[in-house]
Amino acid sequence: MRPLVVVGDALLDVDLVGSASRLTPDAPVPVVEDLETRERPGGAALAAVVAAQATDREVVLVAPLADDDGAARLRALLAGRVRLVTIPATGGTAVKRRVRVGDHSVVRLDSGAPTVALGELPEEARATVRDAAAVLVADYGRGTTADPAVRALLAEAGGPVVWDPHPRGADPVPSVRLVTPNGSEAARVAADVPADGDGLAAVGARAEALIRHWGVGAVAVTLGARGALLSYGEGAPMVVPAVPVTGGDPCGAGDSFAAAAALALADGAVTGEAVAAAVAFAGRFVAAGGASAWDASAVPQPNVAAEDGVSALLARVRATGGTVVATGGCFDLLHAGHVATLRAARGLGDCLVVCINSDDSVSRLKGPSRPLVTAADRARVLEALEFVDAVVVFDEDTPAEVLDRLRPDVWAKGGDYAGADLPEAAVLRQWGGQAVVLPYLDGHSTTALVERSRV
């Protein structure tokens, strides 16, 4: 399987987190004490590790890196996560240090200015980009993407290129499939477009102007909690709304969006599918704590994005003493009975996780003609309901294993189980959870709907 290659400016991000209860006597600034140092990859390095955590495809980072202490610390953070191919550079490693009190930054101190050394790029870098399934350019305005040799190399990319731009960075090369500016970046570059505000009409006009200006295939303007707008330069743009996220940290959301889009293109998705996948992935990334949730001691695990998002949701609810509710079923052809049960279940606590049977599981339980709707589409429909907070797909015939992972406080089922001893009750008792039965909206079932459709 060909790799995903990330090209750009690799940074070392350092958070100095402490507490403050007084001001200095000589200036109105806080005295920050009991500092704890937290380091994580930044810039293109962050985009690379985010991508690596979401796929079993090899991820390679191609970046200028100086030979100093900052580079050594960054290499250690990347080890075992992504393969690093360095471009010779002069100047020190770029380090961003933030002094933080709780969740608030007090000051940021930047140092280092690596620049690509003059001369031929290493053959390993050239071969890696030419062999890529897709390339993500993570531009952080440090000069890498302006270097003529790097730009020539990107024009030779073996797969589609996603370019995440920076206000101080270079223009994308014309061969780029997708550029992903945020709303303010798009407004800054397309400043001469006669469009006011940040409404969809104005954003769409700027996206069209950027496509003409850069000569690229498409532009997806990321709009934070509003999702993203995708334009191909003509016709109606596609708008992908974001699933609302409670809490979370948006730091690194742009990197996660671009990384997910590049991974989707590497897997053969068309541009619209890639943008839709990127919006969903970025939402889960923010909900899980964003870049600030980086744990250098964690063992990287591929394909954990969906369950990571659920884990973060449960952790937030439990941290405030809330009640986690779960329910489950096939949910093949969602109907009014399902909706009534789900709404009632959400009313029992502070979040609702819906556990749905995989396609193979449904076939084993319901017969070879089922499911009528794939697990991916069933999950999308359920996630669109305002009273559903998360969906988890399980492959077993019963939800016992997924319940043991989630450990909800309450397991709720529809009233067609009234008076019966729910098979999940014994599992719930292991951690003090409670299985309950909810009133059922009579006369509604998927089987009945299927039978009526055959008449």
C-alpha cells in the first residue's frame, strides 16, 4: 500500500502549564507557578501524527529539520508514529512555547527559523513524494513551500495533492487537487472580491476567486462549527455541515481536516466524499480534546477515530458527574418507534450512545436479505438526530462486548422487552449499571414496514 506523504514545516510545540493567583509587583502580569512542560509535534508534524493515528497506511513526513536539541526532541515524538525523511536545513528548529494558566494562554514565545539548504533535494525525498498515494502540504509560512526545488517536487507527486495554506505561505502549485483555507484565510487572499460578511454567498464567491487565482482543482473553505464549503469554481458549491460539538479544543482542527481529506483521496474517494469525511473527522478530533490532548506516552493505534470520539464524550460526561445512557439494535429502516425510544432514552441521562449491529451481524440475526441499509448509512441517519450523541458499530451477535467497553450507567431497550429479563442486564450489573425498558410506540417495526412494502 502506497504511503500518505506530508510535506511542510515541522514545528515543536511546547506548553508550559501552571497556575496563577497573583500579579507581579512591577507590572500587571500574572506570576505563573508550578509549571508543567508538555511537548507535542506541531505544524506538518502534527498533521502527520494525526493522519497516522487514523489509518494503517504508512505516513511519511518530508520536512526541513535542523540538527539541534529541538530537532532531537521532535524526532523522539515522531518515532514509531511516522517515518521521517529530512531535507537539509539551516537555522534552528522552529519551537513554539505557550505559557498557559489552565485553558488560557498568557504568552507565546517563538524561536528558530529553519530554511531549506540550497542544493539538490535528497533522492529519498523525491522518491517518497513520487510514490505517494496522496500528498498533504502543511504550510506554516516558514518558507518550505516557497523553495523552487520543493515546488518542483510537489508538481511530480504520484497521487492527488491537498494543500493546507498559511497567510504567510506560498501559493499552491497549479496541480493541486484541493486547497483547504479557513474562512479568514480565504477572505484575506481574496480581499478584492466584492463580497461582504461570512455568509455562504460571500464564502462561495471567495472560493471561486481562489480557484481562478491559484489554478487549482477545488477549494474547501473550512468554517469551524459550520462545517465546510466546497467549490469547483463553477456551479453550486457543496456545503458540508458539521455535527455540533460540546466543549473540546479547536487547536489543530485545520490539520485534522486536511489530513482526513488527504487520507480519503489516498483511498480513492472523490473530492466531495473526501471533504465530507474531513468535516466528520475534524469534529471528532475537536471533541476528543484537539491537539492539546496529545499524549506522548500513548501507543499509536490505527483506525481509532470513531471510538476515540466516543471515549472523549464519555469522559467529559463522567467528569461532571453525568449519566451515560446507551441503547442498541439493528435500526434497519429507522421509523417512528425507533425515534420515540431514542428520544426517551436520551431523557434518562446526559448523553446517549447508540450501539448498532454491523451488516454481517444483522444478516446473521435477520436473514440474508437484511440489512436493507448499510451500517455506515444507518449510523449517519442516527447521528443526525439531535438526541443521539454518538453511534458505535459492533460485529458480535449481542452488544455484551461493546457494553463492557463503554460501561454505560443505563442500558435502555424498547417496551417489546417489557417483563423480560434483558440478556444485557447481567453484563450491566458487573459495574453497577441498570438495564431498563422504555414504552414502545405500538404498531411500528421494520419487519412490518418491509411486509407492507411487498403488498
